[in-house]
Amino acid sequence: MRVNENDPLTQKSIAWLQQNSPVLQGLGSSDYVCIFIAISQWDWDKTVTPAITHWFITEFCSAALPEDSPTYLFFFGIIYEEEDSQIDKEVEAMVAESDLVNALPELGMVRMNDIGAWFNKYSFIAPGNRELKELRNKHFGAASEHYMEDVELALQQLIDEYNKKFF
């Protein structure tokens, strides 16, 4: 959804999103919708960001959904330079004070074993083991570890290519 075309967003809910998003229509109770909300260090504000996050969780996501709705998982990521200890402290304080969010450990390098496990779990993206191995080698090569950002981009490309076949 193009957020700016649907103002004011504060009057919308997850039920509105489910009803109006062409990507979400047709999904059922056995489906999962994972949404990553990235907040850059340039958009972070120690007062506004927690307030909007609280609104999002308590208001936007509180709407009743039909029983056959998918399961929604939201992941908030504060993306900042490691050297920015001020943001690090502010984020840690916000998470510690919140009863609505759970902190996950910082993402590190992704091991090839984890990438292989993803390909094994989603083996339907290619018809056979040879094709899966070729995809894995094409996108990740022989290195034993990869940066999360590179893995995310490669897997998103694979997912998009797969989804284009059906949507």
C-alpha cells in the first residue's frame, strides 16, 4: 500500500489494510504475513518513534479481524551506525520500558547452514535438488558467511521471482 495516498493513516487499521491490500487479499488462516518496519537513524526520534510504535501496536493492530485471517508478524528494526551510541542507549531504554515489544538480539553474519536450511524449507521454489543448489550457489557462492543485508536482498529477489509466477 502506498501510505501517503491513504491519508490520514491514523484513522486506518490492520482490518482496513487487509481489506484494501491486493497482496493480502486471498490469504487465509494458514498463511503468515511478516512485515519488517525499518526505522533509520535519520528517522529515529526518542519521543516520536516510541509514541508512534505504541499507537501502531495498541490502535492500528487492535482491530478485529475475521477468523480466516492470516497471522501477522511485525518486526521493527532501528537501523543505525554502530558508532552511534546515543541511539543505541535510547533504543535500549525504550525497549526496556515497553511492555509491548520484545527485543531480539542484534543480527550478525548469516551462516551458509542457515541459508541452506531456508532453501530446504522452501524447496518448492525449484523443482529439484540440483536447481536448488544452483540457486544457492548463484546467489550466495561458496562463502561460509554473508552479511544479513546481502542475504535479505537475495532472498527477496528469489521470493519476488517466485511470486510473479502466481500473482
